[in-house]
Amino acid sequence: MSGPALSPDRALSPADPDNLVRDVRDLQRRVAELERRQGVALEKVAVEASAPAAASASVAEAVAPGNALPVVGRALLGIAGGYVLRALTESGTVSHAAGVTLGLAYAAAWLVFAARTPLAAKFAGAIAALTAMAIVAPLLWEATARLGAISTTTSAVALAGYAVMGAALARWRGVRPVAAIACAGAALTAMALLLTTHDVLPYALTLLLIAGVSEAEACRDVELPSRWVAAICADCAAALLAWLVARPGGVPEGYVATPRTPALMTVIALGVIYAASAVVRSLVRRREFEISEVMQTAVAALIAIGGAAGLVAGNGTARGPLGGCAIAGGAACYVAAFRLVSPDNKFNFRVWATYGLMLILYGTFLPLPRATSWMLWCACAVACCWAAAGARKPTLALHGAAFLVCAAAASGGAGDAFSELFGAGPDAYPWRVAAVLLGAALLAEAAVAGALQGDVSQLRRKVASLALSAVFVSTLAGVAVRALVTLWRRLGPGGAVPVHTLATISLAVLCALTAWTAARWGRKELAWLAYAGMFAGAWKVVGRDLPNERSLMLVVSLLFYGGALMFVPRALQKGRRERAPASS
């Protein structure tokens, strides 16, 4: 820092006493000005240096073990105040209603005190919030479950208000622990009262409200630790409510009866809450899904779907609109996956597409008879696979494979093929079902095998191709066995039909053809299928052919199966050798 300097024309002159006195005074004034400026600068530096130190000291003071004891002591005094109110209520000094009201107000005061605690004193704020929870939970428990002083609806509303108040105070003051403790404590208390009082509906609604509050905070990027406590409790409450109301024998004895319509609205609300949260977080705020969010949204959707299906099981009129809503939701999920999700966010794309698959499967299964739903699934399988080829999205190929596997299971084609191969088949073989499954599998596999090559995920393509080929080969095996059995009955020597030997012949020939196809076109997934068929053939020969076939037919079975054992690995090895020079 530079100060004023003496001018050359004002140099000190001992010969002039007046000038000397004047110069000394001027020098004193300038020195005083320099000292004043230096003092201000030093004071400013000291203040700036002491501010962080003071803040650190306050934080250290707030969390120091010695200072934690007064905080805990104050909390114990607060809990003691709650017991004073309890004693006054039990002695009859105040009525039960007045005692409960005073207790809730006293707990609310502690919650406000926790929110107003300085942000640096997090420990003190958390202890104050826990004190409020230690007052509310026993108060409502005794007033509702033990004394019956208030109704279950009143206690459920009080818990909901307590959780909302905690979240509002936390948003106002920016103290997350207060909201987390209030929401988690209210959710656990509501779940305990639900199981004790056997009145499910009011506490289920309270838990849904707490879950909604937690998800609303999460949509603001405020992740409360109580979010998953509220989610688990809400899931359990909604699932229990749906099971109790939908069970064939009615609500068990001891539980409060609940109409079907409020129960249906409750389970649907669970799915809506977490679906809305998923939309806001992943599509509006462009955040990537977390695994826990994916699982919770799927669980909530399954509870909503399964609960709604059980609650409307006897109402044919309601099944149609419910299925239509599910199909519309599934289509919306596919639109979100293809149009709204960022192309770089592959995980969000797969999640939304999988949600679409789940909803469309449910929406087509619920209102339609099985004879119609499985044919629609075959059409969906073909459409998904060709859409996957056009958009180069192998995830859709997996969805197509899932549709076809579900169609094979729902139509009975998979079971019929298994029966033909490993046991006695049905008297009237479903040729039409087999023809539709074969055609759908062939069209879907043509799309997956011919178009999904190059830069797309080969693992997902191979898994989809494996599932489609498995449906095709197993169905074709059942058809081949039934055709050989029919020919034997018409052209054979008569007598008992060697069903097991004919099934082994069909399986061995199909395994050999599958291995040859895998070797010819380099399809590794078909090689896996061929080996799986050979393992199944080994179990069949040992478990079915040896105990049931006569000597000559058993020899035929062993010849065909042994020949397939020799052919399959040689064909696959030859194919690998032929492709090795091309790849090198």
C-alpha cells in the first residue's frame, strides 16, 4: 500500500524554524492517515479470515460429543412432556379428544422447532424431529388401537397431515432430515396400525399419500431416504387390500369390510403415482432410471394390474375398459421409448419398451378369450420383429420372442409338442394351432436373422433368435411325431404304435437339421439349440424308450440317436473350420 509522499519543494530546512514546524505537523498527519488505512485493511482481513473459522467452530460445536448430551437431554424433556399429557388424560383431567389434540399440537411444535434449527446443527434438528415422532407414534397407537378414543380414519388423517407438514417444513427451510423422519415415521406407524386394527383402506390411502409426497420430492431432485420406506409400505398395503377384497370367501373375519370400488381405485392409484414419477424424472427432467426406480415402478404396476384383475374378475363389463387402458398405456410406453427418450440413453429406451410389453400383454389377455389372445400375440410377435429390423432395435426382437413364447404357452401348442415328444399326445392334435405358431415363428425369425446384423447388439439378437427357433423347432417336432404316428397307423403292420421310438426319430432328425443349419449359416444360437435337443434326447431315451419299447424299436431309437450324436458335433466343427479362413 502506497501513501502520500513529500514534494521536493517542501524539503526540511533547519534554517527556517517555521517551515520546520509546519513540515513536522504535515508529516504527523500523513503518518496518522497511513496508520488509519493500514488498520482498516488489517481489520477486513481479520474478519474474512475469522468467518470460516467461526462457521467451522459452530459446526464442530454442533456435532461435538460434549454438546450432543444437552441435545439428547432436551429431547428427553420433550418426551416427558408428552407423558405428562398422557397422565392428565388417563386421570380424567382432560378428555381423550382434548388429550389427543394437545398431544398432536405438542408434536407439531417439536416438528416446527426441528425445522427452525440452524442448518449447521443437523444433529440437533434430527433429534428434534425424532422427538416429535416419539410423541406422535405412541399417542396415535394408544388412542386408536388400545383406547379406541379416535377412529382409524382420524388417526390415518393425522398421520397423513404429520407427513405432509414435515415435507412442507423441509421444503421451506431446506432441511431434508425433517421430511425423511416425518415421512418414514408416519409410514411405519400407519403400517403398524393397519396390521393391528385390520382396517386396511384408510391407512392404505395414507401410505399412498406419503408415497406421493416422497415421489414429488424426488421429481424435484430431492432424494429423501424415506422414499423407499414409503414405497415398500404402500406396495404391501395395496397388495393386501386387493387380496382381501378379491378373495373368493370375502374379507376374513376380524377385518373391516371394504367395497370393491374404493379398493380398485386404491390399487390403480399406486400404479399411477409411480408411473407419473417415472414420466417426470426420465422424460421431463431427462434423468436416467435407477435400478431401484425400475424395480419399484414394475412392482407397483404388477400390483395395480394384478389387483385390478382380481377385483374385476367377476365383472365382464369392466374387463374390457381395463384391458383397453392397459393397451393404451403400453402403446404410450412404446411411443415414449421411440420418440421421447434421447437416442443416447439406451437404458431408458429399454425400460420404457419393457413397460410397453408388460402392459400390452396384460391388456390383450384380460378382456379377450384365450383363443383370441394367443393369435393376437403371434401377430404382435411378427410386428415387433419386423419393427426391430426396420428400426435396428434388437430390444424389440426380444419383445417379439416374448410375445411368441407367451402365445405358444397360452395356445397349448408348447404343451402339446412336449406331450408328443415325451408322452402320449392328445387324441385330436391341434393342427391349426401348430400351423399358426410355425408361420409366426418363421416370419419373425426371417426378420431377426436377415436384418439385425452388423452394428446392433448381437447378444440380444441371438437370444431373440434362440427363443423364436426353439418355438419353431419344438412345434415342428410335435407335428413330425403326430405325422409319423398317423402314417404308422395307416401303413404300419398294426399292433401297438411305437410312439416313443417315432418321437426319438423325429427329435434326432430335427437336431441334425438344426446343427446343419447352424453350420451352414454360422448361427451360433442354433448350435445351442441343437445341443439342448441332444441332451433332451438322452433323457428321453433313458427315461422313456428303454422302459417302454420292444427290442427292435429300441435298436432303432439307439441307432437314430447315436447317429445324431455323431453328426451334430462334426457338422458344427466343419462349419467353424469353413468360416475360419473367411474371418481371418
